[in-house]
Amino acid sequence: MASLMVVFLKVALVGAVAATVLVPLLGRGLKTVISRLPPARRAAVLLAACWLPLLGGVLFAAVVAGPSIASLFSLYDGHCPVGAGADHHHCVLHLGTELQLPWASLWLGLIGGGLVLLLARNLLTLLREYRSYQSLMRMARDGSCAEEVLMLRTERPFAGVLGLLHPRVVLSNGLVNLLSVSQRRVVEAHESAHCARRDPLRLLLARFGALLHLPAVRRVLLHEFLLATEQAADERAASEVGDRLTVAETILAVARANPHRVGDLAFTGSLVEQRVEALVSGPQSVRLRGGLLIGALVLVAAAVNASPVVHHSLESFLSSFLG
Amino acid sequence: MNHGTIQLGKLEHAVLEELWEHGANHAKGVHARLGVQRGITHNTVQSTLERLYRKALLSRTKEGHAYVYRPALEREAFLARLIDQVTHPLAESLPEESLLSAFVDFAAERDEQGLDRLQALIERKRRANSTGRDSE
């Protein structure tokens, strides 16, 4: 059983590595389509993309193990060396041969070990961050009565959402004093949208899912995901206050309140710029039918897997890798 | 002394708030105000003050036989540091790696020219919208 688990892990790891390499190649082609999706849909697609290596690994393991498990229940015997008269290929349940490429295990072990270390490092960092996060939340709670919006008693401008499972809107006195009534309404509507969507939890999921991607891909994915998340909250705020330009102006007013002042270098390509430009240019109109898209992808995957050439090539490749 | 990230427990936070509100005090004084009310011992208050001192959040001077503790940072400066830490937890981290959904990236550097350009863009759009409405 233990060796079976090892084989599954190896297959999943090969699948994850393949997905990690394929994502940047596919991403170039799909980037334009994804960028035209409405922000909330785009955020969902990008969150799934963050988890693609893991999903790819699990899917790969399921595809490879499927015929072997079917043979265990005598549903199918074409893939197992112990099956009667089988013209078999690779079977993950009855391993007949040793590894043909011994260093393959070494590489897979190194990648797997590296991933475990990366995960442990990020968990420790997260724990440290979470303590600071809790300290700020405690100070906000102490500064507020039973209001829905927590107030930080500081002149420092701040507006955000704190809390993973039960997120709360937190504003600072310093920021509220700078805003007009309509601008404060925009900020509260925007942050309430984050609460309703549980965006801090989604950010955390994206951050951990994206750990399996190559660093450059990870950075782009997380940036695009954060942008989509912010734009989804902007859209919700715009529909609540009934004016997109007021939302854009509020973003600028809050950005101007930021105490970190520099020259001309930092702004280009920033989230503020992209959010304001999107609000000024109007809502995204392209809508892809999610169900239809997923159905088409499943059909393509099934067709590819059903093709004997593809299926047996995949098994032969894995046999040489896994024995 | 530790000048790193700020991490406070509930009691540490309560002790700091007490010192911000009522000023410098020794362990006995803090215990009289806070410990009795919370049902905690003098030793617990003493060790909390010691921990806060080691975290560089309190300074202390010896007066007679006892240390008098005072906040090393004003409440405002402490909160500013905490906000910075939460918005950008690590020096090398990206805003998208924070757990926080902030209205804007409060730790990012601000560019006046970029903001002016965007303001002009919004004003142009407003004018275009009102001209469109007038001509209808």
C-alpha cells in the first residue's frame, strides 16, 4: 500500500510539473480572453489557475490510475500484468518492474522535498503575519463600539478588510476625515464587497496555490488575481453608489492620502492606474458561459485520454519513469 | 532586544494600552490597575512587562527597587508601524502576498504626476458624459 502511495505521489508530481511548465505556454494564448472577462469571473478563473499544478497532478494521477483501479474490480483487464491474457502497459496496482531511470526518482524526490520546504517556510511566514494581523484587529476592536465598521484611532490613512473567516471592514479616523460623505460610502461599499466575497481567504488560497508555479508566473498570476479582486469590489461599489466616476475619484483621493510620496517612477502599471482606467472606460461586456467552457474542456480531455495512441504513449512514458 | 515584527498577545496589548492611557508605571501600579480587574497575579504582569521590554516596545528606568516602564513608541507611531507590517509583511513581499484586502496599497509609493493624469482622465470623461446628456 505504501509503495502504491509513492507511485501515486510520483505520478501526481509528474502531472504537477507538466502543468507548471504548460501554464506559461497556455497563458500567453488565453491572457487576452481572460483579461476580457468581467472582474468577478476573471478572479474565479485566476484562482483556479493558481491551483492548476495541483489540480493537474491529481487529474494526471486519476487518469493513470483509472484503468488499474477498474481492473481491481474486474471491470477491465487490458492494463494489468496479472490480468488474464493482458496485453498490458503500466499498472499502478501491480508493479512488475523496478525503475528504469534511477535518477528520475532522485529528481522527483528533490522537487517534492523542495516543495515541502517551500510550503513549510510559507506556513511559518503566514503564522508570523497572522499575529501582526490579529494585533491590528485587536486595536481596531478596542477603538470601536458595536459598529459594523471597525475604526482605528489613528491619523494614518487606512481602509481595508481584516479577518479570514469573518472579515470586517476597518477604517482609520485619519482616512475618514479626508473623505466626503459620498467617498466614504464608496470606500465602505468597496470593502463590504470584499467581506461578502471573503476576499482575504481567497487571497490566502491564491497565495498558497500559486506556490507550485514558477516564480515569474506566480508573480503575474497573483498580480492579475489581486487586480481582478479589487476591480470586482470596485464594480460592486459602482453599482451601489450608481456612479463609476465617483468610485474612480475616491480611489485617487485615497491614493493621494498615502503618506509614501515619491517622484514619477512607481505609478505606471500599478493597480490604482488599472482600476481607474477600467472604471472610466466602462464595464466589461464579454461574457463566456462558464458551464459551456468547462464542458468543452472535459470533452477534449476525455477525447484525448480515449485515444489509444495518446493513452499508451502516456503509460509508456510513465512506465519508463516509474517502473 | 527584538526590533522585528510586532506580535502582541491579548495581555501585552492591554498592558500597552494601559501605559499609553495612564503614562509610565511600575509593575505594582500596572497590576493594581489591570491585574486585579483581570484576576491575574503580579508575577504575570511583571513577566508581560519584561516581554514587552525585550520586544523594544517599552523602555524602563530603575527608580528605587523597581523598574518604571514607559511605552517606547507613541500609540500613533506604533499603529503606523503595525499598519506597514500588515500591508507589506516582508520587505521583499508583494502587496498581493498580504492577507489584507486594502482599498489601495498603503505601503506603495505615490506618484503625483500619475495621479494628476488619472484625475484629468476622469474629468474628461465627466465632461463627455455631461455633453452627451445635454445634446440628448
